[in-house]
Amino acid sequence: MHPSGYFDPDAPFFIRWGMLPHWRQDGALYFVTFRLADSIPQEKLRLWMAERKEWLVEHRSPLSEADALDFKKLFVDRLERWLDAGYGSCVLADPDARHEVESALRHFDGERYELGDLTVSGNHVHALVRPGVGFDLSEVLQSWKSFTSKRLLKLPAVAKAFGEMRVVWQKESFDHIVRRQQQYDSIVSYIRAHDP
């Protein structure tokens, strides 16, 4: 993947909020992380959500770039550390499950999006992706999660862990527009360090 599509502060963009801010800009390159539904212990998640709610009361939208970086350090980076700790069923460590997810992500590479480095860890996925013209990142992520949920639930280990709930993935994903070459290089190193 050619690392173009960095965030352009002079071009139109918008921010959509869920539990996390989601910046959108046409032609942008994104670092995305999505995780299994059981990947963060509920007590940790409740504490995180309470602290996040309090922070957001004090920092109204639209966030400045400095506030967005502060939010990332306080909330996004902490979630990443918890993911890396290996909580939950970690069913993606199973080679068949990993293969299903990797195959799904690569399926429309070059058609709906351009896919860069990716890794499937035990309880989450990291990828670099640039949606194609006419494709929205949220739709791409939803497609990946919907398709892989159906495929993964056919595997015994996944069906045992999630069959009763029928919810494999956490609803919301983390996404970040890559800002510059140095950040791109750092993200690529981070993804490659997580390769099983």
C-alpha cells in the first residue's frame, strides 16, 4: 500500500460520535481496530465509560486536534493495552478463525478499498485501509464484521464462546486517520509487532 491519503486539515472532514470519535475525510487512510465482544472485562469497561463521560462533559465537540490527541492517550491507548493483555476467549488465536478473518478482509481489496498491513490477534484485529471512491469506512467495517460473524460462528471454538449470544464483535470499532509519514511508519511497526 502506498502511504498516501494522510489527513488534510484544509480539506472537508466531519466527526461522528459513538463511544469514540470517528473522523471522516474522503480519500483518507485509516488505522482501524475492531475487537471481540468479550475482549474487555465489564468492570474495566464500566470504569472507562464513566471516565470518558466525565471527560466529554469538560471537552465539548468539535474537539481541537490537541483535545483529540488527549482523548486518544487517555481512552484509546488504554483500550489498546487492555486488548493486548489478552482478555476474553481469544478465539481468533485459532488458525481457522484467523484464516476466516484474514480472507474476508482481503476479499474486496483493490475493489471497495485498498488494504495495507493487517494482523489478527487473539481478541482483536488491526488493519490499515483506504476506502475506495463511493465507499464509507463504517460500511466497510460493518461488512467485515457481519460476514466474519456468520463464518466464525460455524467454527466449534467460536460457537462455544459466542453461540448463545450470537454477537461475535463489539459493535463499535476504533478508527484513526493517519496524519503523516512518521505516524504511518509507527503504525506499520505496531501492526507487524502483533503478528502471531
